[in-house]
Amino acid sequence: MAAESFVHAANALRSSDRDRYLATLVLTGPQRDAVTALYAFNADVASIRERVSDPAPGEIRLQWWNDALEGEGHGSVRLNPLADALLETIERYNIPKGTLQRLLGARRFDLYDDPMPDLETFEGYAGETASTLYQLAAMVLNNGVAVETGDAAGHLGVAHAMIGHLRAFGYVSAQGRIMLPWSIFAANGVVERDIFSGRDSEGVVEALGQISELAAEHLTKAETAIAALPSALKPAFAPVSVLRVEHAAINRHPGGPFRPVADEADWRKIARLAWWALRNR
């Protein structure tokens, strides 16, 4: 079933996390399949909040994935093509299940409406989610041998999460959620109703500007660390080329922090990813 499962994973990723799907296009062969399976697993878990009416069924879905990783109900689990592709990837590339279980644990935060308390907690959350995916993708490109990526995965993951939530700020706040560090908003005199009402207060704008500066710092540190990596691992970090452009678009966005930021066409992103991968071989 594995071949069909990898096709299913690619189709699921293409519809649920377009940017990560595009990032897989710079990879080839079985390694592309494996990274796609990891990304599709993450996309399924990241979208649980959107698919459930309250936290309880979300917790059940997270537990289902945890049980799948533990090998409980193994035969029936393999009938799920996303799980089949993920388990096949784990077996082929020695992916540590504990790392994926920590990702599941971090994603429990998504199910609830508690605000992200501070920068340290946000960086920990980003580390267990976005940074983990970069680290595991590099491991796949290293043919299943554990690899030390230095600061590349850590910094790029935090930048990725920050930029994503800056772009989604209006959408997420309309749900009554605060996924960026609340301590930064509070330090600028922001109260929750400023965010939930969609009011462009001076404090909100200033706080988001400070978070954007932090994202830029992480991007720069990531680029420095990526440059020092072996060439064979660098394609795992190609999304840095798109993230740099998305970050610049946030800073020049004229519509205010609560309005969606215009997205680039897929062909432009593909061109950026391919050119970056070519230059960094």
C-alpha cells in the first residue's frame, strides 16, 4: 500500500499546506516521498483545531496519532494512507518516534484558547513543531542518519512560525486566539479586546513590529547557519527563500495588521525555491 499512500500524502499536503508542498518539489525520488509524508502528518495535526467543535475530539485525534506511533492497533492504522506513509518513512529513515510525539504534545496548545504567554514559550512551541520538521527533513536527506544542523533548524523554525502567525494574525484573532507572545503585546499596553475587536491600536502595531524584528533576526541567523551546512542537506531549508519574501511583504503591507497579506503566485514561489536550491548545491 505504501506507493499509493505516498501519492495520497502528496495530494493531502498540496491541498492543506501549499507552501510546504511546493518546498518538496526541489527534492527527488524516495526522499521527496518521505519528507512529504512528514509534512502531510504535520498538516493533518495542525488542522485538527479547524475540524473539531471543541477540544475533546481534538485530543482524541492527537491520541490516535500517538497510538499509531506507539504501534497500537497497527493493522488498522496502516489502512489510513497518511499513517501508512508516515510509518513507512519512520522505518526507512530511522525517524525517532519520540520527536514526532513531542510535536503532537506541542500541538495540544492549538486546541485551546489560552494566549501564547511569552516569547520563551513561543520559541519552544516553534521548536517542537516547525523546527522539528526542518531537522527531520535534513535527516531524510542524510539517508536516515541523525544529523546536527546547528542553529539552522532552530532559527528557521522560529522564523517560519513567527512569519506564519504574523500573516495569519487577523484570521486567528477573529477566532478569539492569540498565538503570538502575549507578553510583548502587554508590554505595549495592549489589552485582549484590542486584538479581538480588530482595532489597529498603536500598541498592537508596535508589538507586531517588534515581533517582525525578532523574525528578521531569526531569519538572518538561520541563513548564516544554513550556509555552513553540507550541500546535500541544504534543500531541506529551501523555504528560507520564500519566507524572506513573505517577511518583507508583511512589513510593507498597507492594509493594517488585521487584513490578509497578499500571497505570491505558486509559480513565483517554485521559481524562488528552485533558484535557491540551484545556487546552494
